[in-house]
Amino acid sequence: MPPDSVDTPDQIISNSLELLYGSPEDVIKGINHVLLLLGKSTDTLVSIVQNHQLMSALARLLGDDSNQSIELMFSLGKLFLSLSLIEDFHQILSGHRVGALTLGLVELEIKRAQHRGSAPASLTTDSAVPANCVIDLTSQNLFHRNRSVCFFVCLSILDNLADDSTVLKKMIKKSLVDILIQCILYRKPSEHLFVAVSLLNKTSAFADTPSDLSRNGCRAISQLTHLLSFPQNALVHDAINTLFNISFHQECANFISAEKDTLPIVDIPAQKLTLQHHS
């Protein structure tokens, strides 16, 4: 029976699952049919997330980076982004390794950018970020618009999942902070920068983050201080909160102090700093 003629969510889910094992065109159709179900009802959402076979198939696609089209990855990213907005689903998404798989996609995209000549080939997520390295994720040489949007969607999924401290800690162990450092080391504000700084703010509650930020003269702290001059309050608040949390680490405090002459006066009366530390 064609997907357009089925009436119940269960039938649509069943048809979509079949399509996920077909041609690339069928896969996109299957994902899009599931996307159309997302706004139906809470019960339908729960049916989607609790369908182990469907979620396993979607996670398999997320982890398969071999010649996946941008259209397919964007549809898949939209689906997981929608599900990640609901905190009650985070445990199920974590069970399907959505966070780890998405983090792998972000890391892969950064490596592709480096391979295109934007950064030295020796720069990897487990190496120090050179002081003179600036990666502009908004450059057309790195991403055409669709790829850029996919990258933003992946970062946004990670930002949503990071609200769970257990999931966030696992991502930090998988070099999330090193990846975020590379995301913020460019000059132009963009949608990527907002999400990357939001994520970095969340990681700053953990003891590993200051060590990563202060390592080998990393320019990330300097870049965070420069963000304070931007007019966007949300971005500035996340930057301030990150700097405040890492200032209890002596090396980070020294880097921040070295930037004191360039620090602007920032007044954000509606925002509150939060200090959290996790081992």
C-alpha cells in the first residue's frame, strides 16, 4: 500500500521502516514520512521513539557516512533534532548512541574542512590547536549552504542532548571540547558559533574543560573574551559564564588576566552566572 494512502501512524511507521532499507531515494521518503508524523500527537511521538526497529534503522543510517547525500543527512538530522528537543526521549536516544554518532559526524566534517586546505593537515581533534589556526566554518570553500546547515543541525542535536549531564560527560570523554575549540576559532559570528559556545558553556562545569582550554597556548580563551564585544546577549552570556567557570583553574585565570586590557564592559542584567563543578 502506498505511504500516502495509509491512515494510521502505525501503518506509516511500518511503511517508513521498509523504505529505510531501500534505495537512497526510498530512504529519504521514509525519513520524511516519519517527519510528517512528528506533529500529530504525543502518543505518535512516543510510538516512534519506542519502536526499537525503527530507531535502530535510523541510528544505522546516522552512523553510515559512506556517500550519504546531503539531502538524506539533512532529513535525518531534522528528525533527530526534533526528537532531541524532548528531554524525556534523551535516554532512548542515548541507548541508540545518537550523541556519539552525531559527534562523529561533526568531527568528520571538521576533518573534511581541514582536508580542503583551511587548516594544517596535522590538526586533529586530539592535538593542540595552533595559535595561528583560524577555521572559518562560514566560508563557501568549506561548506556549501546545505552542508553548513547539516553541520549546524548536528551541533544543535549535541547541544540538546548535553542537557543530560551523564550524556555530556560521555561526550567530553570523546573529545567534545577539542572539537568545540576548533568550531569557535574563527572570526565571523554565525549559527555555528552560537551553538558551539552554548555547548562549551555546558562543558565548563566539568573539570576536564579548563585543562583542554588552557593547553599549549590555545587561542580559545582569547576568542571567548573577544565574543564579549558582540551585541548578541545569549552569545555574550554563554561566553561570560564559560570564562567565569574556568577562571577557577589557575592557567585559565592567567590567560583571562592576560586579556584584561581587551575585555569590554558588559551589562546583562537579565542574565545570571552559574557556577557548577563536576569531577
